[in-house]
Amino acid sequence: MRLFKEIYDVEGSIFPNFISMRIVLHAGNLVYVKENTGQVISDTLNSLFHLGQKYAAEGNLYITEEVFQYLPVRLKDYFVPADDFDGRKIMRMKIPGY
């Protein structure tokens, strides 16, 4: 199974730089309150924002333990344990060798 694929050809583009991203996935609940439609207040959402901004390194994909437990066995081998963040166990996807 090939998990790494070039999705954008920067060399043939007028875009001057490579695009670097951080991806963090979590499975959890977010409470919706109909009366308060102007803001979303959630400790889970806040924690994930900080995980993406303060912890996640560019060019990496991270998942929380809650996501990892639902992965098919074949995909679990593509992840390695990373440090805990805000009391959550974090897994990082292995970086493919070229």
C-alpha cells in the first residue's frame, strides 16, 4: 500500500514555495448549543488547536489514541508513538523513505 503521493507539482507552478502542512486527527465529541451560535467553546477543540500549533512538526500527520484504536490493523503499522500532549497519547505517521 502506497501512502505517500505527490498531490501538487510545485516545480511546474507559479507558486514560489513548497506547501508545508501539519495534520492532526482526533475522534471525540463537540457539544452543539443552538442558542449560542456565535462561538464554539470546547476543551477538546482547544487542545487540538494547540496540538497542531505548538507540538506538530511541519510535514507530519498525527493522530490521537482515540483515532488509532479504530484504525484497521494494516494501517496501525504506519504509526509510531509520539509524546503525550495535554494528557493524550499521540501517534505520528512514519515518514516514508525515498
